[in-house]
Amino acid sequence: MSKQNSTSLARVIWLSTMILISFTTIWSIGLISKGLWELGKESVLKSNPILGKAPKNFAQVTNVAVGVFNYGGSTAWAPLRLLVDSAIQAERPELQLRYAQPEGKPPSSRMGIKMLLQGKLAFVQSSQSLLPEEHKQAQQLGFELEQIPVAIGGIVVAVNPRLNIAGLTLEQLALIYSGHITNWREVGGPDLLIKPYSRPVKIGGKVKFFQDNILQGEEFGANVEYFDTTTSALRKLANNVDGIYYASAQAILPQCTVKPIPLGNNQEQLVAPYLEPLVSSLQCPDRRNQLNSKAFQTAQYPLTHYLYVIIKKNGDVEEQVGKAYAQFLLTPEGQQLISKAGFIPLH
């Protein structure tokens, strides 16, 4: 071997080693995430004045505004909008809620918060916590934003049902989406190039959570293919054995055409987001995969997060509507419906 080739090979080996060391360090740190989640959860439950003081049912919620009000936000909330919001409307007809989508852009948590700041919404359903810059924008406009946790959700990773793979570690998932692992053979699968799918980074929401918590701020790889909606991404995944995609647990688990996979900090600690055994695509739709509630509530499943009602603290009717809506969801009646919609209740 020539000296030049030896030098090139050495550089490739060194670069690969540095990449692996970097991600291994990240996920070694990530091993404490469960403990931090539990501490964070306890802190959230204790610090928010609304939590723990909610009325027993929708009928007992007080200070409910009268009129028609727009709200918007995360697509992950869709099952809640269908179930919980309709129940609120039936019990408290004086409050009429209308879901408003952004013009010309897909709905998302970040887009909903933007519309709230623009005065287009009364409150937002968010699967993401507020960013410092959003707090700053609100202060510049003369009010504050508040996020009230009402449920627990998470991100699930799915592959094509024909792909034979036991699961992925968070490190492997990061290396796949950053473009450093490109063949399923490298993670225990077949000799097949990997095609990662994602929604665009500009949409925010789940993508922002994924980039921050999985990629640790690193850019997506050049081989990632982007889709404007989860529906289009899942349709693509169902027809391509080489694909992989991530979305909310509620968007992935009931699907018949894709396969959710276990995740973990290492191969010995892979945790399924569904109640085992896995319901195969052949058994669906007579049976569908159910959420592994305990794994999400205890953060044994690694990609877990809160769902928030984000309100505008301006002393006006928008604040009144937002607080009342959060109160509805935090009643035992609301928490029960949250569970029925496929999310994890706070209590």
C-alpha cells in the first residue's frame, strides 16, 4: 500500500472513530435522562398552580368565556380534538371552539405559537415546550406566554413491515439520520441502503424535538427525504422496505401498513412503544397496536415528552379561554378522555 493510501485510510478510520465516540458520549449522558424526566415531571406537577386544583368534571369548570374562539397547533393533538374537544362542546355549549389552520402552510406546534403571537388564536395545543425567543417576542408585544402540561406523549419510529429488525439504539438512530449509517446491515438488518424520511425542519414540532434530543443539534444527513405531512410519509414508507420514519405515537401505532420498533439506550434495553406482542400488519385492522402506557409514563421508553396548552397571559378573554380549556383537560373527566384518545394522562 502506498504512503498516500495509508494516510487516507488512517484519516477515514480516525474520522469514523471520532463520530462514534461523539455519539457514544452523547448517549452515555442520555442514560440519566429517565431520572431527569422524573424530576422534571415532579417539578412541573408541583410548580403549576392549575395542576392538582382542577374541578372534578367539565360542568364544574368556572370562568368559562362565552363565544366562538379560534385555536390551533400540533397535528399530534388530532385524536384529542376529535374526542375531548367534542365532549367539551357537548357539555359546555356556551364555549364554541374552532380549529384554525395556517394559510398555505402545514399546521404544527411552532406555527400555532406564531399565530398566537400574531393574535390569530386564543390558545395553542402544543407538543413542544416554548422557546426562549417565543417568550421574548411575547414580552415585546406586551404580554407573557404560559405553557400548561396536560398529558404525556412521545415519538415512535416506524419501518416497513417487511424489514426484519429487532429495534434501534438512540445512537444508531442518530447515526442513521445524520447520514453516518447508510445500510441496514450496519444495525442488524438486511444488506439494503437506508432511506430516512422526515418532515421538514422548518415545520418544527416533532422535528425540532428529534433534532434536539436525538441528533443533539447536528444537521440531518443529505440522504433524508422530506414530506410535508405524516400521511404522505407513511404512505411512502408502506411501499418501500428500505425506509424509516418517526412521528407521534398516536400517528404511528394504530397504522396497519407500517411497523413500530423498540428503542433504547443500548441493545440490552430496547423498549417497545406498544403493548407486546407486536400486532402484525396481517392481523390489522381487526387488531391494532396499543400504547405501552407504563413505559411512557415512567420514561422507560426514551422519546417521551409533555403536551401543553399554551396561553396568552394578557388579562383578556384569550387568557380566560386558554385557562378554562386547560382546566377542562385536567379534570378527571378530561384525563380519562385523554387516555381514551391514546395519550398518557398526568394523573
